Amino acid sequence: MITTENPGIFERVDLALNEIRPHLQVDGGDIVLVEVTEDLVARIKWVGNCEHCSMSAMTMRAGVEQAIKSRLPEIRAVEALNGYFAE
């Protein structure tokens, strides 16, 4: 689901996540882009082993956010909707 007026941004964020996915998949996990909100917040969902991994907070900051924001600086934030890091 995408709720932003910026066409193609969901696809561009999802492509940016391809940079980190192989590292997650090696450990039996993955990440799914759920939506990009109107205020440009990317919401992700951890799946597999990543869902309950205590390292997901570090992975979010050092991997996921960096992969997205380096390619799409207009993204204001990245939020996890589940898992160890979810708020």
C-alpha cells in the first residue's frame, strides 16, 4: 500500500532494500516494505529470523535506514511494524 503522491517511491524504496536483503536472507530472515506514508515514512515488517532478532535495532539503523536514505533522502523515517525493534 502506498499513500504518498510521489509516483514510484514505493518501488524505489523496495529496490533500495534489495541492498540489505541478501544479508538478512543468509540468516533466515528478510524484510518487507509495507507502505510509504504521505509524510514519507517507510514502514517495514521483519520476517523470518529477523522478526525476533535482538540485533534488529542495529540492523535498522546501520543497514535499513542507510540503504533507503542514501538512495532516497526525501524519506523522513523508517519504522518497523513488528519484531524486536517495533515500538
